[in-house]
Amino acid sequence: MTDASLAGDSLKSIEKLQKAYAEIRQQMAQVIVGQDEVLEQLLIALFSRGHCILEGVPGLAKTLMISTLSRCLSMSFSRIQFTPDLMPADITGTDVLEENRSTGKREFRFLEGPLFYNVVLADEINRTPPKTQAALLEAMQERQVTVGRVRHQLSNPFFVLATQNPIEQEGTYTLPEAQQDRFMFKIFVKYPTFREEFQIAKQTTSLQSDTIRPVLSAEDILELQNVVRQVPAADHVIEYAIALVRQTRVNEPGVPDFIKEWLSWGAGPRAVQNLLLGGKARALLNGRGYLATEDIAALAAPVLRHRIVTNFSAESEGITTDIVIERLLKETPSKEGELTKDPRFEKIFAA
């Protein structure tokens, strides 16, 4: 596919996406102050058919941000408060026995759970047992739920946003790395700046009313998701994404020494797929009809931070996954031709 293939209807869709992005940010600004990077990553995941984990301390408006975003999208929305007593049937739905008034016979009828919505907020996902977490993750991956022997297809589009906080870990059930891999992004929600917090304090302690109006319908989002996958990617950009991911695998040839020193486990092929798809969506949001290495680099942290595992040596030195990713970006050439000429990367690509 070439840039020329993005002409005509696809070009109109790109303009539609950019316009919708600007309108959504304008609508969100009525309720949410700042957090521009978080919002951008949420929309990139949405347009890429991905799911997100949002991590941040309590009080940073994670839940409010997600519910406000759903109001901008003209799609059905459900919020599930994950608690230790939540069972899989509470989120997937269950069969109930009812009497058919016309025949007098009793028969089972499936009552849909909160997963049968377009946008699902899984609030405090780490506070529910693994059995319920697994039911959610099956739905995310398969876009269906199985009750008894019957499979039920979920709504399309289907977008899961899970939240968790990094404190108060007593009584929680941490998601295993293999299950976190189902999420496209892990997004850190940080404290606001002084000016942002000033505006939050002023805005939330006075009378106010917001008029959030829908910007995109479910059909619009499905159309834009298809356009994202049509964005062309040059071979050297794909090689750059693969190089970043393969360098996180400790036992592969050509891996940097600091990776061997700090990591115990690296990212799998799904990381490459998410880097490329997310990068394509980011390119469109920035007005480009092609994928660039800068798009890959910009999304390396949210894609990789929950897919690599630091070892005891790194933790004892205060080395986080974000520090590892930042150094990895510095040591990976991004210009065309540089990767293939580097002896270290020849070993990585030959493996």
C-alpha cells in the first residue's frame, strides 16, 4: 500500500477522525482539566481496537474521565465495580429459568451482564479474584462469553478500560503478566500541574453545568478502525518496532548488556502488533497518512511497560520499566538504513 491509496474516501475518513479528535478534546475539557496525553492514548487504543489499563492514585479522575469519554462516543456504557465477592456470572450474565406464559413450559433465558455494552469500565480490576478477572480477559480477547455450552457475541465495537491504583495492595489480586498482555496500553495517570490543580479546585467547588454531546457513533468508530489498518508502514519502521521488542528478550543474541542486567522477561509478538497499530492511529491523529518511527517511539512506554519484567537487581537500584524503555529508545537507531548497518542489530534480525 502506498500513500496514494489513502486518497478519496480514506482521506475523508482521516479528516473526519482529526475533526472528531478535536471535538472530543473540546467536550472533555468541560469536565476534565489537563491529562491530554492520557486522553490521546485512550483514543488511540479505541481507534486501534485495543483495551487499556489506567493506573494512578485515588482522586485523579480516572473513572470520571472514562465515563465522560463514553458520553462523547454515543455508545452504551457500563461500569463494573470490582470487589472480592464479584463472580464471573455477575459480569458475563447468566441463564434464568422462566415460565413461558403461552405454553406453560419452563425454559432458560439468558440475561446479559454488563459486558454486553460498547464501553466497559472495570473499576479497580485488581480487587476481584482471578476467576472473575479471567472471565473479563476472555471477553476482551475473544469478544464473546461462554455461559454453559452457549457462546454469546459481544457488542461491536467493544472497548474495556480497567483502572487500578498502585497503593493499598493488601487484599488485592495482581493481574499476572500474561493477562496484562491482553491490554494494548498501560497508561499512568499522573498528578496535575499547579495551574491544572488550581483550575480543578476552582471548577469543582462552584456551580457548573456541562453539556457533553456525542461526537462519534458506533458506526463511525468501526469505520475509523478500518481506516487505521489501511495506513501504510515502510519496512524500516516495522523493523524499528521489532528491534525495540526483540531487545527486551534477555536470552536473544545482540541484546544490550543493561537489558540482561535489569530484566528477567521481555515482551512478546503482541507488543509489535500494538506498536504498529497504535502508531498508525497516532499518525492519523497528527495529520499524517503514513506510519513513522516517531509514532512507534512515542507509544513505546504504554505498550511495553506492562510487558517487561524487571529483576531484583533493577528493583534494588530503583530502575523502573519506564527507565529501561527510555534507555532502549536512546540506543536504538530510528533512521532508515541505520538498523541494518549496525552489527548488533544484524544479530537480532538473524535470530
